[in-house]
Amino acid sequence: MVGVVPTMGFLHVGHRSLMAAARNECGLVVVTIFVNPLQFGPNEDLDRYPRDLDGDLSACAAEGVDIVFTPSVHELYPMYPPATTVHVEGLTDSLCGFSRPGHFDGVTTVVTKLFAIIGESRAYFGRKDAQQLAVIRRMATDLCLPVTVVGCPLVREADGLAKSSRNAYLDADQRSAAPRIFGAIREGVAMIVGGTRDPHAVVASIAAAIAEIPELRVDYVAVCDAASLGSLERLDGEMLIAVAVFCGPTRLIDNVAVSIVGSEVISDFGSGWVPEG
């Protein structure tokens, strides 16, 4: 079986965890590196998106990757912009889809192209981009693509900040402030553990905690159904706490999966972070 890890490069420990999962499960591992212009909106960071192909190739070699595919824009989009794109209805309407119109059409279009090139495979995506994972799973199912989409744990820094290529944009003050995003989410989880079942109260608490930090500005905070990403009137079952926050000019996303089963609350904070105490 072929394992594929689609990326935009500037690879970090989170990406390497996907490669390791693919290497563990598949006979041939392919990593794609392509900064996809179709998923960047006007005034977004396409031109300054961090790139380090030499470092990326070294990381791939260290993880035992067999093939690294680094197409040019012209190779994937012979005529740009393309007349044909892929749109997933519903799942792309909220969260990052609302904040970044057209973003997911760019993601699904390029991923469909990559799946078409690679063929039958297992594709590995991190749960940090939980909405992207849900969208790509639905796309692969709806289009009968011969691809199994595998979600892998979100990876954090030791202080809780979710691993992201965009963390490289942060200056010292912003980097110091950014872990407060995860801290606010944890406080929201603690409210649920304590018995709160009103999603609006949890959202308001997380947003207020983030707003206390001068370097941070909330784009959105949501507590939604984990499968449909739809809004909830009462917290129950499988849920996702999802946030997008501007740290200075840099937009960061994070999420935590939460399940309520009877009176028990189970949360998945990801890997790499060690709880205090």
C-alpha cells in the first residue's frame, strides 16, 4: 500500500509524525510539498509562506520517505486559475470556511489532483486542521476515490502551542503569548468537566480569556458537533472546541476533541505537551 502525506512544506515535528505513521503502515511512502496558491485568499500570506526545501528533504530522508513530489504551479495548474474546482457543501460553511471564503475549495481541488496522480493509497492528515480533515474525508467518500483518509494526533510544543509552520512568523512577545490560546481552550474543557452544558457559556469564557492578552485577537471560537461541525444547543456526545486567533498578524488555529458519555467527559489534547503537575 502507498502512504501519502500531503504538505505545503516547511516541515516540523507534526508533519514528521504523519510520515512516521505512514512508514509504519505502508510499503511505500510519498510526501508531497506544494504551496497551493488556490487556497490563499487576497491579502493572505502566499508570498511570505515559509519555505525550506533543503530542510524538508532532509526531514523526509530521516523519516524513510521513498518519494518526495514537489510539483510546480504550472504542473498542477496548467491553466491558472483552473476552470474546474472541487466544492464540499455544508462542512465548509463554518469555522475557517466562513473566515476564509474559497479556502477549502482550493484545498479540495489540489488534494483531489494529488489523489488522482498517486492513486490507491492511505492519506495522512493531522487533526490540528480538524475541519480540513472532515472536508477531505467527505470529499473522498463522495467522489469514490480509492483513498483511505487517516487522521493523526495533533502535536504540541511543550508549552501547549499547536505545531504549525506559521509559528515561524511569531516574534518573541507573540511566541510568549501564543500558548494562552491552548490555555483558554483547556479552561473551556474544565468548565465542561465541571458540569457546564451550555456551549455559549464555554465559547464566551474561552473568547474572554484570549481577549485578555494584548497580542491575541479572536477570529472565531466555536463548540460544534465533531462530525457535522454544526452548532450545538447543548453539549453532549462527540464535540470539537475549535478556535482561530490572530497572534499579531499571524492567524493560528487550534482545537480539542471532547466527548461526553453519560457523566464522563473525555478530552484529547494531542501529543507532545506535558500537563503541569
